[in-house]
Amino acid sequence: MEIGDKLKNLVFKFDEDKSITEIDLKGKTSIIYFYPKDDTPGCTKEAIEFTDFLSKFEKLNTIIIGISKDSVEKHQKFKVKHKIKFDLATDDDGKLCDKFKVWVEKSMYGKKYMGIQRATFIIDENLNVINSWRNVKVKGHVEEVYEYIKNL
């Protein structure tokens, strides 16, 4: 997904009984952010910061969806442990990562591997991608996203 693209044919699976499609996002601004893995330092900090800003985003008619390849069960434990107050979608089949082009080659200590690129997408009330950040650095990111949406 690039700026100007329209969301279509997406399913966000939150647990065995709850999933939504892009149609459920219509009429609101949406923050869709991808992160590598539950319960790692950067991902935990990012989720907690989005939770800390949640009421501010809600006042701007904005919802937040975090996405990783972790299982529904792992997401639930992560949410309870860190008091995360928004939905986390599982992308266990990789379809969302492929659609948003965030499944990329990464490198750590000289070793190459495939993983999720930390990225955030802003979707307007008509389901259009209006902004994105790729290779996100956690520090200050949530505040930057908030300021962007506040100034729409």
C-alpha cells in the first residue's frame, strides 16, 4: 500500500470470534501499524505509547490497529500483560504484510532474514492511504502520528 491507494479486500483477525474488514473502518481515520513481535522491547514501548495516546486519538475519531504475525493467543497475553487497550490483529498467513509491503529482508549482526518492517499507515475516512512511515524508530513516533492526525 502506498499513499493514494484505497483499502480493499482486507480482513483484520483479532481473535477466533472477532474480525473486521476495511468496510468497518469507513467513516473514521485509522492508524494501521505493523510491528515485528509481541513482548520485545521496542514493540512493547510502541504499543504502550499508542495506548497512552488512545483517548486523544479517539477524540479525533481515530482507531488504532496493531499487526504482527504473532498468534491470537500471544496477542491476548501481550495485551493483558501491558494493558494494551486497542485491537491487535494477527497476520499469521502474511496476507496483510504482503499487501502493505512490510515483509522485507532484514539484517542483524550480519545475518540476513525475513521479517516485518516497523511501519505505520494512516487511512482516511474514505479508506485511502494518506500517509505512511516506514522503518519507524519508536522514540517519538506515536506523538508524531498524533500531531499529523490532529492537523488534518
